[in-house]
Amino acid sequence: MEKVSHGYTGAGPHLSFGHTAMRSSYNAMSVFDRRSRRVSRRRRRVPDLASRPAVVPNKPYKFKRQHHWGRMILRTLIVTAIVGGIVGGFILVRALTAGDRVRIQVLGAEGRPLEGALVTTESGHDATTVEGGLARIAFEVPGTLTVSAQGYRSATYTVEQLPLQGALGLQMEPLVLQGRVTDSNGIGVVGARVTINDMSTITQEFGSFEIVEAMPGTVMVEKAAWESATAEWSGDRRRLDVKMDAFMVRGLRVEPKTAGDDALFAQILEFADESTVNALVFDTKIELGNVVHEIDGYDEPAAIGSLQPVYDVRRRLAQAKEHGLYTITRIVTWQDPYASLHRNQYAMHNSVDGDTWVTWNGLGWMDPTDRGSWEYPISLGVAACKMGFDEIQFDYVRFPSDGDINIAVYDHPEFLTPEGRVAIVGEFLTTARERINAEGCAVSADIFAIILSVRDEQGIGQKVEELSATVDAISPMVYPSHYGPGWLNFDNPNDHPAEVVGEALESGMIRMEGGALLRPWIQAFSWTTAQVREAIATAEDLNMGWLLWNQLSYYEMEWLPPDESR
């Protein structure tokens, strides 16, 4: 029997079985070929079908697969994000480029983008403009858009086509309140505050005013020392004319000692109740520099020793208000012995020895050209206003005229020209008015009456044209007893009340360019009853109020015109 050899003896093809052949095949592979090694191992695990009988397995053979769950979740999230981004971007692009949504810009006054305007289409869609006056709304052309906004006339726009680029611009017409405020004589009132629905402005030349973007409603007109006035405005384009009347002051001067005496002050109140008097003029700081009542919230009078109370200001103001009286207080401005002594750096000095410059009566003066001298009288005015006075009146608001002017030394001599002196006085009063008006009080100034009748400033810095623009009222001291012989060709001007007072007031009226009231001081001394009444009647015939000056606050009922309201 022929034996089967396990060795290879012939040269032809040969089929070999067993482990020896497989081992030889394995050893022939490169051990560095990892892929080949893995294949080789798999082959070694596969049964040798040629050397074993065929066996049909009960179940098919399956390779086990390893599942990597983290990778699968990550892949799912990435796919979801990509799909969501594509869908969202598509929706956004469609929204922004939709053919039926139009970008609109509403413009208001002076081409300013108007925020808060309501845009409505004829189909009922609406949108409100935001910053930049922009809005988007569903709209197809041709069509109409209606726009409404506070302070503007509602308007409808017919749109035939849309711009190729940018927004569709719609210009609106603002509601404009235009008008003029006049007095009883038809003369424009300058400096009045006009208010409507929390919008306000100040009347300008000829009393004209304008408020843009106004809403229809009640127009309120106010000015210190004037009666308030109202008018209704419907929003139409016609000019609105408002008439207001000046508060006709008929006042008595109450000197400090009278104010401090209960019995004497009671007589003043009784006198006012039974006459046409409707105002009282008190003092806060007098010619000697004394501050004659307590001052709340301002310590300077006490610091320089000028605080010397004579009357109870709170009590007197309360009593005056109970009787319906308008209250004014007088403040002597730059003549001040106390301030010139204790605040000497702001005082005038003399060129002889450098000491404080004084009047013939030995009263020191503060330097008007030094703005450091302004704070004291203005702060007194603010404090007095806060305590309840209705009006602050500045006296001696001028350069000095009583004393040796030739030796007076000022900190700023460049202002010692007519124009410079007028500018200083005007700037002081403007500053005072701004601060005191803000507290709710009117501001007035006493001036020399001669200023009404001459064209220059008489070396004291007072000129009607400029002063009338800086205060609410001017009170010239029209005392014929102070005029010298020859004035108006009268040997004794004091004997001619109507002529002297009338000439001064009529000359001043035509020069009051700035809107202030002209309200004269009338002397209540050195005259007969008939002469006092004649002077008062002259002022009233010119529709002016008046103030009576008597050094001791002594007045007679016969001096006054009858009270026609009784």
C-alpha cells in the first residue's frame, strides 16, 4: 500500500494539509505588516474544511459588532443643528425679503426721524415706528398709508411704487402753535411764558411766540407782575392772539418801624382795606446797610453784623396775605457800610489813602465792577423771595453820584464809560432776575426819574432802553421836589405835579423797549392833598400803577382816588 508523504518530494502542484503548512505560511509573512497579521489570525481561526468532514451548523455564523453610543449621539446632534440652521435661515431670509413687507421711515419737524408714529394700511395692518423713525409693515403697491403721531397732523399717503433701495420716506407736518401776547393797549408783551400741555416758550419781540409739535388744549400765559391769561387752541393754523393785563399795583411804602409796631401796622392794613391800595412795600436792607428782618437760609448778614431785625417778617407777610395784598420788599444794592467794611476786597476805594470810598455822609459803597459784590444783594433777594414776598425791588442799583467821584477807585476801570456802566448795571439785574424769577418772584428796580427825560446814563449806568429788558418793572422816583428851578420852565417844579410827573412818564413810555412795566414812585410828602391826587391821577390816566413814598409811612385817605369797585 502506497504511503502518503507529508514531505514535498515532487516538482508539481501539491496540496498540503496540517499545521506544518500553515505555520510555514505564517512565518513567511512580515511581522511588521499589522494588517496582514490581523488577516492571518483570522485565517487561523477558520476551520480547515479540506481536512474535516463537512458539517452543517445549526445557526449561521455572525461576527459581533461593537457599538460606540457617544459617537452616534454626537453625529445625530451635528446633523440636527445643520438641518435646523438651514431651515431657520430659510425662514429668516423669507421674512426679510418677503415681497409684501415694506420698510418705512417717518420724518418729523426739520426732517428729524419720528419715533412713536402709528402707520396703518388700508387693509388694517399697522406698525409703530421705533428708533430712527423706522417700521416694517405688510403693504402692497399701489395703496395708501395713514400716519398719525402726537404733535403732528394725521396724513394719508398714496404710494404708487416703492424705492429700489432704502426705506419709503414719509414726511409729516407738525402742529405749530403761533401767536402773539399783547397788553390792553395792543402792545406786545415781551418775556411772558406761554405753556400748553407741558410745552412752553418765552414771547419775543412784539410779543410773538411759536411752539412746534404742540397738542391742542388750553394755552396759559404768565409773567411776573402781570395777571395770568388763558386761551383755547384747537390745533388750527390761524394765529392765536392772547391778551393779558399788567397787575396794576397801587402800593404804600411801609418803613421798618411801622412794620414792627402792631398798632401802626394794623392801621396800614385797615387803610388798605378801605381804599384802592392792593400792595405794600417793605424793606429788607436799608440805606445804612441794616438787614431789618430775619433771613432764612442765608448767614451772611449775621456774619458781617448787619442783621438787626426790626419786625417779624413771617407774621407781617401772613397778615398781608390775609388781606389780599401784594408784597414787595426793597433791597439797597451797592451802598452798604457793613459789607464795605467786612468784605472790603469787594468795596470801592479812594485814590488818596487807599481806604474805602465813602459818600459825603460817610457811607461806604461796594464796587459795582467787581462781580464779587453782586452775590450779597442777590442772595438776600433769593432768600426774601423764599420767605414769601411777591417781588424783590433793588434800590441804589447804580454807580454812586453822592461823594467825590474823582477819587473813586474801581477794580475794573475799563467799565468806566457810559456803555460800560450801563452794561454792568444791566448784567447785574439780568443775573438777579434769572435767579429770583426761578423762585417765583418778580424783580423790579428803582431809578432816578431824570433818566426818563434824558438820553444819556447820567454817569450812574441807568438807561431806560437797556433797563427795561432786564427787570419786570421799573419804578422811577418821580419827585418834583427833587427837580431844580427851570425844569420845564417852572420856577418851582414841585408846584406842578401833573406836568412834571406826566412829562417823565410819557417820555419814558416810548423808550420801554424791553417789556418791563413802568410803575412810578410818587412823593407823598411836601404836597397838598390835591397835589398828591393830581400826581396819582396822572399815572392812572396812563394805565400805570403807582407806589406812594412817605418816610414815616403816614398816609391820608383823601389822597387816593375813590374805589369804584365798592
